[in-house]
Amino acid sequence: MASERDYFLKAHNEFQQLHEWINRLFTAIGRENVEPRRARANLLFFRLGMVGNSLLTLCVSEMRHHESEPTNISVLDDSSIASLGRTLLETCVMFMYISEPAVSEDEWLLREAVLELHGLKARHRMAKHCGLLEAEPVDLHEIMSTLEQTILANPILQRLDAERQKKVLAGGELYINGRRGAIKEAGFDVEHFEGMYVFLSNHAHAGPVSFHHTGSTKMASGVAPDFQYRTSGLALEYGMGALDLACQRMFHLYPAIFLTRKTKH
């Protein structure tokens, strides 16, 4: 019967192999002069690669330990791996959302404008609460007002119900049809995604589920390597699904590159 360490090592190996595709794909398309839709997708695809690289870097200490002195002690920072696993999932959903080729130009422009408004609202809040508004090189209120008018004039927004329009214009929404809608559109099973997201989020926020337990209520004393291997393996395994979806999308966005085999070493 395979151990939790074996499970982790298998997930790490498979994640590493798939991640190599991210690097190869970006090398192939990184210098392409493309329109805004694919340019946005490229930026997010590059971020996916960087997050994946950071995940693998966090595994280095354990891999060296496993090769040089295999013992029952784990040196994995499983909570950091889980936190980055959550970031990978979030980035993948955003990548799939902004790169969806089936949406009309009007809808894509609305998606872009809503994301920009969300960013400006966040920037304004940070500057206000940190006392940095006067240092802003531009009038954020004026820019936000202009953007809101642009969003209001978009025909796709006008088809949404009044409550959804209100939420979008408030600047608190990343996705025009909601987060769950974006997760489904990306190709994930929504309930499974949410379950994994909650699990990984507990590690990001140092929630009780992230503590090492020997039972339902009792905290473990010392190192609990099985729990660390399981957490890390799950983050890597589910992250592979995100990377695979992203690679498939890039194949769709750049078919000529793959038909001419430009992704070969």
C-alpha cells in the first residue's frame, strides 16, 4: 500500500512534468505581437507559471531530504504549499475567464472594464486608508466615474438583472456573472472546487483545519508528516488540473504555434 509520502512524491513528479509545458508554451508565445484579448491571457498564463514555480521551490527541501536522508520526518511547509495552491486555482479561473474565446467583443470589453473598475476601487481604498490619496498621480474619482459610464453603456450589462448590475457597478465584483459562474465556465466542478478552495484557504488563514490533528478534536504533538504529505499532495494534484486547463486554452488561442511544433525543445 502506497504511503502518504509516496502519494506526495508522485504528485510532485507529475506536477513538475506538466509545469515544464507552461515554460515551453510561454517561451513559444511570449514574443508574439497580439491583440489585447490574448495579451491579457498571456500575462495571466505567465503568472500561472510563476506560481507553479514557487510551489515546486517549496518542495525542494523535502526532495533533497528524501534523496539524502529518507526518514519519517517531513520538512515540507505544507501550509505555504496549500496557500500557493489556492492562488494557482484563483489565477486559473481568472485566466480562463479573461481568455474565453467564445464571448463576444462587447462582453469581453465589459469583463475588462469591470476588472479595471475593481482594481481602481481597491487602489482608492488602499490610498485612502494609508493616507496616500494626495500622492496619487491621477484623479481616481474621475477615472472611476468615466469607467462606470462606459460599463453602464455596455449592452451586455443592460441584459443583466438590476441586482447584478448594481453589484458590478459597485466595483466589488470580479466576474460579471459571479464567481461560481466563472468557476463553472472555466471547466471545474463547482462543488469540488469550492471544497478544495475552503480546505486550502484554511491553510492560507491559519484556520484550525490547518493544524496537525490525530483525531477530530485532539491536536498532534510534534511533527505529523502524513498530514503534511497529504496536504501538499492534494494541492499539487488539484493544481495539475488547473495547469492542464490553461495549457489546453493556450493550444486553442495559438493553434499555429503548435501545428508548426514551435513548442519543442
